[in-house]
Amino acid sequence: MFTLRPTYGEDFVDREELLVEMVEALSSPRERMGFALVGRRRMGKTSVFLEVVRRLDENPRVIPVYLSLWDLVEGTLGELAQSLVRETLERFQERGRLPLTVRARNLLSAPLDLLREVLDGVRISVRLRREIEILLLFSRGEERPSAADFLERAVLFPENLARETGVRCVLFLDEFPTLMEVKHAGQALGEGAVRKLRTLYERIEHTVLSISGSMRGTMEAVALSPAAAFWRQFVVREVGPLPKPAVDTLLSRNLGQRVPAEALEALWEFTHGIPFYVQFLGRELARLGGKVTAEAVAQAGEEFLREEGDLLFREEWTHLAPKERKVAMALAQGHSAPTAIAQAVGDTPNVVSRYLLYLEKKGLAERSGRGDWVLTDPVLARWLARQGL
């Protein structure tokens, strides 16, 4: 059925060409380059990663490890390190490469004496056992390392474990630019963390990294521009909306009925093929029951904007600067040229152009084919138009 969580396996639709390319490249011991997925929020980048993880799990010589940096609650380097160690240990344990007598998740909160006892019974080197101890002491705050030392030990841990167990580790870091916001001793790591990771990556032989990012500006800072630390270190792929036939397949399969052309067109006009919105409206249509019509799609869209719009967009809206909000509202009201936006907000075209660039870096606005500007998220545009903010 319809889900608002990332999808994989039988629930996954489309993207087959990208999936085949990624699985083949990431499985090959000859390939050193991972992938950088770029795309706005709600486009399905996480779903792509998770489906690739599922397919890579079929290869006994490859162990994929997935971690979303957006899932960090405290946003500290200690939390990041512990999450990375936990996910790595669990994946190696699940695949039979690390026969621990207790679950890795439980091991990380165990007293140090118990940890040592468990690790002594595992066929790994003394050096690697010591690395696990040190990382756990760091992440629990029992030692106070420098940020560089902490980051180095955490990042090299999957590599060290892959080397010892004779496999290839594929590390997926979802929303990778968030690394710059991670804090250590109260200070954000900043771009220095990305540069440090790039230096470490040169030493890695048994692990390949793949990343994703929602904001074009931050992805350019870390990987896409010539000045970025990871420039030309990834195969860059854009993750965009689902094509209309894939939307038709998803709806018809999950609703158990053929979707009429006019209803499909209405849903396409509302969602523009963005997977999250397709799933949400599909769920609303399933809840409403009955035959799927253009009128039913319109009703589901209204329900979505009324009940869910505030939850999705309000926080994002309040984090914008006042002038960014004015420009975004003008875009939502149909003004597209900088001169027209300037008249609507009572400012000069030069100032408006500067704030359009700010919105572009945040992934909220983009140039249309005509050279004018539009909001990147059509549902956000509908929500703003209703608010009169």
C-alpha cells in the first residue's frame, strides 16, 4: 500500500537504469568511485539508496552500510561516531562476518569489561578490538579527543573491518552535507570535516563511499564544484520526479483499479511526479474509497493542504529570512521575472535577484526554461498561495 516512508523491494517503482548502474559499479572491486545523488527533498533519494542496499545484500563479497545524517538527534560527533560504529557492526554481524554473541546494538551500551569479554571471543585483531574500545570511550564522553582524531577513527572503522574480514564495504551517507553542521565540543565541524574526510578517503582501499544531498548549494560546496573537496570523486546523478507512466503504475497497483486519464492528469498537475506527494495523495484516495476521479483527486489534494501542509512546510517557512519569504510568496502568486517580483515586494530587481539566488542555494527556487523563476516544489507553492502570509 501507499507509504510515506522510503520504499524498496516490491514497493519500489521506476529508476531501474540508475539502480542497475549503481549496483554494478558499487559491486565491482575495480571501481573506486561511488555515487553522489542530488535532488530536492521528497524526490526519493533515500529510497534509491535503500533499494541499492537491498540488491547489494545479494552479493556475499559486499556489505553495504547505510546512515542518514538527518537521523542524528543531538547532532554531535560522538553521536555520529556511535551511529556509524553501530550500523557497521550490525551489518557485518547480520551478514555473518562478525560472529558476536550479543547484538551489536546492545554491545555499544555495555560496560567496558563486558565489551572486552565479548570482543575477545571474536576473531578480529587486537588492533581492531582496541579501535572499537577507543571509539566507544570517545562517543560516551569518557575521553576527550580532538575532532580530527575522532572523525578519523570513526570514518576508518568500516574500512578496517572490511579489510580484516575480506569484503568490500559500501558506505552510504544520506544528506552528507549535514556533516558540516555536526558539533564537537560545542563547535560545528564546518567544511574542515569534509576536507578531512577527503584526505582519509585517499587511504581507503576496501570501502567505497556514496553520498546524497537535497540542497544544491551545499552539495556544490562538498562535491559538485571545482573548489569542492570531493570534486570528481563521485559519479553524480540527479534524482528527479517519477515519470507519468510510473505514477500510473504505482496508483493502479496500490488502489486496485485502473486510474482514468483525467484523474491521472489531475494528480500529475498537483504532484508533478514527486514521489512523496504521489504516495500521500494515493493514500488519501484509498481512504476516500470509491472510483478514482479527477474530483476525488482534487478533494484529496485539498485534504492534504489543509491537514498536512502546516506540518510539512511551516518550519521550513519560518527559517527563511523576511525578504526570502516575500520573494517566495511572490513566486507562489505567479510572479516569475525579477522585475515583476520586485514590483510585487516593493524592492529593486538587483535585490530580488540576490534573494532568488539565496532561495536557489536552499533548493527552494530555480530558473525555468524561459529564464524566469519558479518555486521548485509545486505543492509548497500551492500551500503558500493559500496562506496569504
